[in-house]
Amino acid sequence: MAGLLASNGYKIVNTEDEADLVVLNSCTVKNPSEDHFRNAINSAKDKNKFVVVAGCVSQATPNVGYLKNLSILGVQQIDRVVEVVEETLKGNRVRLLGKKKVNRRKAGGASLNLPKIRRNPLIEIIPISTGCLNQCTYCKTKHARGDLGSYPIGEIVNRAVEAFKEGCKEIWLTSEDTGAYGKDIDCSLPQLLYALINVIPDGCYLRLGMTNPPYIKDYLEDIGKILSHHRVYSFLHIPVQSGSDQVLSDMRREYFRRDFEDIVDYLRQRVPGITIATDIICGFPTETAADFEETLQLVAKYRFPILFINQFYPRPGTVAAKMERIPAHQPALRYYVVKKTLPDARNVAWLTLILLLVTNCVIVVKVKCGLSCINFTSPREKEAALSCCYISRETNQLFPIL
Ligand code: SF4
């Protein structure tokens, strides 16, 4: 959105105070993110700014009280941000919430070739699809994103080629569920990944985003080969959410614990040095003490180097929000019980980050692993590690390691 606005003559500023109009994007996964979004709207209104809202919260619940009278840009309509901003600045309220279609089938969304302003100029983030094939009972994102809509392989590959020409060093593929990619357009994730590997130049990398277990398990042999490729990060984020089959069934996750374990075991055997990240939800309404114990056992068995722990939040309108809840303090309590089991991230054995101090720069040598639990001393240092760069101490600029 920022890229489109900038290329149409709008000046993108860094603070709300400098702006005439504020565009606020939103995430609907957890209650705290929505609270943050609501506070940001109130803050902009208090300062008499024009406001345009976008993202999953406003797509899923456009008629909620605090969004009344605001312009809304739907998740598949970001290519129309300029129109919406222009109309809003004239004092009009515009709401574009429709879905994009190609040959009467849901499309991935706006073109991937829109002008961009990258937060990190070395990383191109490409959404390969929107929506998913599941109906998880706790999930509000599904209300916003709907069913799966994949971008064609050719469009994604072209985007990657252009990004490398523009100087990007990494391509990060994102989606609600990368494993489901292509099932709506008669192609598959391995087909896409092999096509991308063919266009990755020397010294550049691909990173695959989150996949749920049900679909990726159909392609394990290919995924093992792809994650072993020297231009692909040996990293995969596979959210398990619970170690209990009963809870997984109540969440309608469409896999058993055994499926998840088979995937992790296979990839750990076949992909040297692979880092597998996972998520768990603590305190799902039907989670008994015995179910929670099964989750603890799973965490202890695999000692995931990256573990995202979430408390259960009842998102309005979801099936799980209507379920009878366990005592209110339990999700937080269980969250801390899991957290206490984690090793200190700085002591994790797989951590092979080497910081070399030389005369006027910090060199960050990156190895093929996930890096999000490393304690960097500055955001710039983390950016350097993720981008395989060194930082000039004089100018704080990043330079690629050749
Ligand atoms: S896979 Fe489940 S949690 Fe993920 S977006 Fe789809 S319904 Fe939501």
C-alpha cells in the first residue's frame, strides 16, 4: 500500500503527527492485536487525522462499532488504496470488501507486481496464496480470508525474478498455510518451490513460511529435498497447537499428533541441521489437565528451538468462543508452565551465529537456521543476520557479505 501511494505522489511519513491521513493495517488472530488496532484508530481520531483501515479485523467485522464511519480497504483490494485514500481525504467513506476472481475462481489477491516499499530492502516477502482449506474452531482469520486462493506459479516466479533484479537477497514465501498452496488451481507447493529454485541467483536464498501438517505430509519427500537445497533455508514452521488428539479434534485441525510427529521425525532425519518451529495454544476450552500434560510431553520430546506459546483467546464469532471455558486463570497459568520448560535461548546448542569484531564493522555470519530466538543487541544486528550482511559502525548501513 505504501509503495502504491508513494508512486502516486503521496509522501509516506514516519510518525502519525506528520500525517494528514493514517492507513492502519490489522491482524485478527488474537484479542491483544485487535485491542492495539482499536487504540491506534482512537489515537488517530483524537488527532483529527483521516483514517483508512485495512487487514483482517476490518474485513471480518466491518460493522463493529469502532469501525463505523471509517473507510475500509479489503484484504484483496489493496491495489485500490489510492482511490480509497483520495475519497477519504474528500470526506467520503469508502468500503471495498469484495473478493478477486479469475475465471470465476477465487484469486490470490491483488497483483504481486505492485510498486513496493520494503522494510528490509534485501528481503522480498511474497504472499503465495490467501485463505485456507480448513475451518479451525478458534480461528477468526478464516472469517476474513475465506477459502484458499492461490497465485499462479508464473506470477510468483516473475515476482521473485524482479525482486532479485532489484537487489533482494532473500525471498520469503508467506500464506495462511503454504502446504495447501495450489490445491485450488491444480498445482502443488513442490512444483512452485522447484520453479523458484531455478531462478535463485548465487548468494541468494528462499525461506518457506508456515505450513499446517495436513497437506505438507503428502509431499514430504520433495519438501525434504527442497529444504536440503543449498539456496533454501533448512527451516520450517509447523504449528502443532496441542499434543492431545482430543483437543486437536475439538480445534478441528484435521490431523493427529502422530501425523505431526511423523513429519518432524522425517524432516529431522533427512534435512541436515533443520530448524523446526512450532506453536501451541494453552487453555483451549476443552483442554483437560491430562491433555495439557500431553502437550508438555510433546514439547519435552522435541525441544523445539523456536516455540511460539499462545494463551487461548475466545475470538468473537468463532465456534470455540461459544464453548464452555476452563477456569479463566488456566490459559495464563499453562502458558507460564510451558514457558518455564524452555532453555535459555542464548544457550541453545544449534545456535551457530558468529559475531566477528573487526576494525570498523560487526560481521554477522549466518548459517542455515532459524534465527528468531537469538538475542541481538540491536534491531540492525538482527536485520544483518537475517540478510547475511555486515553493519558499518560508522554509518549503521548494511552491506552484503560477498
Ligand atoms: S488453517 Fe486454521 S488457523 Fe490457519 S487460517 Fe485456516 S482456519 Fe485459521
